[in-house]
Amino acid sequence: TMARRRKAASAARHPQAGKAVEAGAEKKDVLKRERTLTDDIMTVIFLAEIALVFYHVHDDRTWLAILIGALAGVSVVIYLSKRTAAAFGWWLSETVLNTSWTPFEDRRPLLKRQTMKKFTDQSWQLVIHASMAIVEYWLVFVDTPGAPEQNFFDNTSLCWFAPGEQVHSTSMEVFYVVQLSIWIVTCFSHRFVEARHKDYYQMYVHHIATIGLVAASWMCGYLRI
């Protein structure tokens, strides 16, 4: 539209003003890092979940090492995914999204700090969840031990057999630990590292609930759910 073109042209002539507008838009989506009772209660619950998970494996050095290794590995993968996505986003913004047929106001969008941050955040989540989906498919349809009647994907009643009656591979349990590590790292970053957005509390509840569900099903032996 003409209004967008005039706004983009003005930002090009006055880059400092354009940055001020972008900063103002960014601040509207960011909450002040203030300590509240709700935040403290949720943080205590989150830390208690971590303590419970480590207590569950504290007397088993093998699984303790797997858990610590998974936490470290997930952190490294997220970091590398963000760096790679940032480099790819810069190239994408400078080439594919910066052509003569691209509307002037839409050129080089990923050079904006907030837009690039959202792009890198979504990129590492795409890498993690796409990878996990592939592994899940392999675990359910390829690595499921036992006879065909043990296929709990087609027969969901098998998911509720007592833990001692469930047949699952070591790969399944390792996968559970990796998934649990992903949510712990994500929740830790959400609480202590990232800027707080308007959906801070909603996402915090989501992370805590997910960690609780995954940890409980793992520790109780109901790996099929």
C-alpha cells in the first residue's frame, strides 16, 4: 500500500527513526523482568521437577550420565541451530528477499533484530521437533520389540498395561530422557535467559506441565504414552 511505501521510504531516509519505531514495537511485546509470587511458585515447581528427575537416577550411574549428556547435547544442538539459522537468515534476507521484484518495504526483513530472533527461535524448534518426529516413527514402527500384537500405535489399550508387562527397548527409554532434556533446557531458557513476552506465564505453565507428564510416565514405566 501507499502508506507502507511512505513509511518504508521515511525509514530509509531516517534510519535512526526507523530503529526507534522498531524498538518501540519490540518493547510492546516484552515484559519487565519483575519478581512476582506467581513466578516464584512456578519456578519452585520447575526446580522441584528437576530435582525429582535427578533423584530418580541418582543411584544409577549409567542413566545419570545419559541424562547429563542429553542435557548438554540438547544445549549444544540448540546453540548451533540458532547460529546456523542466523547465518542462513542473513543470506536469505540479502539475496532472495532483497531483489528488484520484492516490494521495497519488504526487502531484507531478517536484518531487523526482533525478526531475526523470532526466525532463529523457530528454526531450532523446527530442527529439534522434526528430528524427534523421525525418531518417534522409527521407535514405534521399526524398533518395537515383540510380536505384531505389541504394536501399541494401532492398539492403544496396550499403552495401559502394567509397567512390568510392557515391552520396550532401551532406545525408547533413551528417547524419553532426550525428550525430557529438551523440555528442561527449553523451560530453563524461558525462565532465566530469554526476554519475557506477553505469553510468558502461559508458556511457563506449558513447559512445567510437559516436563511433569514426560517425567511421570518415564519414572512410572508407562513409556508407551
